[in-house]
Amino acid sequence: MTVPLTRRPVPVLLCFVVAVVIVAVVGGLASANAASQYATFDRPSWAPPSWLFGPAWTVLYTLIAISGWLVWRAAGGFTRPAHVVYAVQLVLNMLWTPLFFGAGLQWAAFAEIVLLWLSIVATIVLFARHSRPAAWLLAPYLGWVTFAAALNFAIAA
């Protein structure tokens, strides 16, 4: 007899963690020279130092994984459209770094980050229907992406 996934929360949490780790690794591979590239950009005075991005994203990715898992638990499994939109925002998150740093396409990256921002808002709205804590865990992510979009725009302009 197999145990339903809803009774095995830890393996499912690990799946959410693996998903965000894949996103982080792809971003990391695409931004191997990001710190040196970032130093060459004409940045606004409010741009953070490059060392801040790693710790910030570590916290954000942790919150993103927990958020997806909380909705999974609250809904009794994967739920559409909430987890579909969640997956879309992860893919959009993964694509930004290769566009901005890997390909040097700052304007394309800006257009993409606007789509990412919209998908995060949609994820928050859909997650709130299942778990308010899960939705609130995405608030820092939305704030950071808002800031990153402004920084992206300032660097591209």
C-alpha cells in the first residue's frame, strides 16, 4: 500500500527546495562573472553592493520553497492554477539572470522582470486563497523583484 503524498510532507518540501535550487543554480551558472560585470555598470547611488545579492536570494529562495509547500499542504496536494503560476514565476526567475548577465540584454531582461513581477503578484493572489501565510512569505520576494526591476531599468537606461 502506498502512502498518499499528502501524508508525506517532508519529501514534498524537498521537491519544492530542489525546484528553487535548480532556479538558483541556473542563475548562478549564467552569472559566473556577475560581480565583475556589476562593478562595470553605471549604477545609481542606491544600488546595493554585489555581496548582498547572494544572501538576499538565499533567504528569498527559502521563502519561495516554503510558500509553495504551504499551499500544497493547505490544498491537500498540488492545485491549479496556483501551482501552475508558481511554476511560471520560477521559470521567469530563472531566465532573468541569463538575459541580464549572460547575454547582456538589459532591456530584454527588464521586459522579462516586469513579467516576473506580474507572475509573483498573481502567485500571491492565488496562494492567498489557500494559505495567507504562504502568500505573505512571497511579499519580500515581490519587494526585492520590484527593487531589482528599478535597478535593471536604471542600469539599462
